[in-house]
Amino acid sequence: MPFIPCFMSSPHRAGPPCFSDSTHPPYTGFGNGSGTNSYNDRHRDTTKYRPEDYGNQAGSITNAYSHYKWITPGYAKGLSMARFIIYCPAGLIGGHELMTMKIAETAVELGHHPTVLYRNDKLAKHIPRGVEAEKISSYPKLKETVRKSDPAFAIVPQGHILLNMKGLLIFKRLGVKTVSYIPTVYSFCVFGERFCNLKDRIARLVYRLPDAFITITDLNRENLEKIVPGKRVFILNNFFNAEGRTGHHAGRQQRIGMLGRLVRHKGFDDGIRIFRDLTENGNFKDLELLIGGEGEDRILLENMATKYDMGNKVTFRGWVRNSDFYPEVDLLLLPSHFEGFPLVLLEAISSGIPVIGRNTVGISGFLPDEWLFKNIKDARENIESVLNQYQAALQKVGELQKEFRARYSFSSFKRKLDFILGALE
């Protein structure tokens, strides 16, 4: 493979290879990027790495070597590494925050120097060993810390663009390059939010604040390129590690699980309705439902379970480690109205658990058709089919593990992250 470096001047690091996108066709990565990609539309060559794999490189230097299509993994050897900040003030800990910590851990493995600035003591428990961290209790403290550290850039994880908005403003005012790490790029009306049109108008202004974006799907990239054309957008898919646990635990009732933030767009209210239909109209009267997670809708959901007289069958676990949750269930129900990248789906499959999910953006491309539902009746029938033919379902889980392991490997995640961190300086 040809490897032609194009170094950019930076006080923090000699820059990475630069590429022009103008000579390459669009790369859609997983599926067709439209949100309707099918289960079988996943047969691209993942053994080679192109600039397009890492997102739009708009703004990078166009150079005489732009016709070279491939880059070699490990290109950054011999270069000085990045010193940067990850600002993570999240009050709730979810999959996106945990992936942010994985970015910090992997960056250290690659020789970079991230510092995590956090506010939530719960997050502190998830900061990996070897990663510098400091608790930031106020915005003046944040300003002081940033001025002293003089980072090359700051990564700000945002569940959506209006979260951590003040952090973006502070870094911008201090002249620090800001990078939004964002898993969802949708209208707030899709979230079912009140005053969604007003929030969408505000969001369009906030999208202008970051200098670059790291996102997790091609559809997000396409949306960002429409909202803020010319901004640099990188794709960093979450990764998959198969653990291989399979089978129902003897000695207890079969149990369905739902896991995530207890917020409206996650569809947990529909999940409770599905469970009610399953126990009242199906053949699983003794089935149990375990719900893991915290969020603003918890009281509403608890009241809903009580109203349906299911209090003895539905258990709210509160915040729980994902790895502790999966061994307690035999099937994961994913009723989200949309997902940016369904981390819990991949984790459940990794743990050997079948998943029934809503046929919607961010879920449909990962599951076979018979594991997708459009309404409550579909969901009940699909769950009954899986539980009645559980060994066959576990075989399908094994097939998905192999496919996800090939497509979402940690080694690929690591190479892409190294490329992105280098390109951001």
C-alpha cells in the first residue's frame, strides 16, 4: 500500500496524512445510510481502510497525493501524540458515556494523553486506570483547568446537541478546538419533545459551535453535512466483543429485560404494554420483566406497571452495570423509537441473548426480520416464537456474533480512533 504523509503544522503534534475526498466515491459503510438498510445489506470489505471510512475530511489539505486511495494502519508510529481534554459532565451514565470512557482508555493505549474532566461521581467509577482525570465542580473551575492544560482540542460527548452546550461555549471562548461526540442527529420532534420546533431552531445554531464532529453512523453524518456543510465529520462505530454466554438459567422463571435511560424516545412504555399483552393474551403467564436504568420517566413507568396490576411481575433495578444485567435475562426487548447506534443490542448479542427490537432507524439493520416488530401484536408473536424455540434462537445469536465481530472489531475501532485523533490536531 502506498503511504504518503502530508504533515500539518501543529504545536501539539506533527500532523497526520491528509487526503482529499474529491477523487473518491461516497462511502456508505453500514447499509445504505438511509435508515432502511436491510439485515443482509452488510457485505463490504472491512479489511482495507479508506479516508471515507472515517467520515468527511472537509477542510483537510488537498495535496498532490490525493489520488492514493488506501492508507496503512499504524501510520502514526513515530509521531508525537495528542494531549486533549474529554469534558463529560453527564448527570446520568448511559452507553454513550461508557463509550466515551473507552475512547479515553484506547487513546492512552495508542500513546495519546487524554484528561477526563467530570462532574458526576458515578462516572468516576468508570474512568479507566491510566487515564488522567479531574473533578470539575463549576464552570469557573473548568475555565481555569483548560487555561492551564492548553489542550490541542476538547471532545465533548453529547447525547443530543443541546446537552453540554455551555461546555461547548466555554471551550469556544477560550479558543480551544471543540469536537462534539454525538450519537444522534435527529429533529427533537422525533424525540417527542415538547416545544420541539423551537428546540430544533436553537439546535441549528448550536450545531455551528463545534469545529468538528465524531458520530457513529452514516445517517448521522449525512444529517450533519446537511445542517453544517463544510464541518469535519468523522465516523467512529462502536465496537463488539462476543462473550459467548448462552442459555436460560435453570431455577428461575424466564425473564425479559429492557435496559437504558428511562426517557420517552426509548419506548419503555410500549415495552410494558407488550409485556402486558404477552402475559394476558400469550402463553407465558409467569414471565417476568426486568427493567434496568434511570431517567425522568421512571415514576411514570412504575405507575403504569401498577395500573396494569403487574407490580409483582415487573422489577425496576435502577442503574445497573450492563454486564451484570444481561445474565439475569433470557431475551432483550428494545422498543426504542429510534437509536443512533444500538449499543445494548450488540452487548446483548455478545452475551448470548436474543433481541426483539422495533423496526425503526438504528435497529432494523442489525436484526433479522423475524426479530423486528411494528406493533404490540408483532412483538408478542416474535417474543413467543423466540421463547418457544429458544435453542434455534441461540443458534441465530451465534451467527450474529460472528457477523458483528467481523464488522465491529475493536482493532478497527482502535485504528479509526488513532486516525481521528491525529486528524483533529
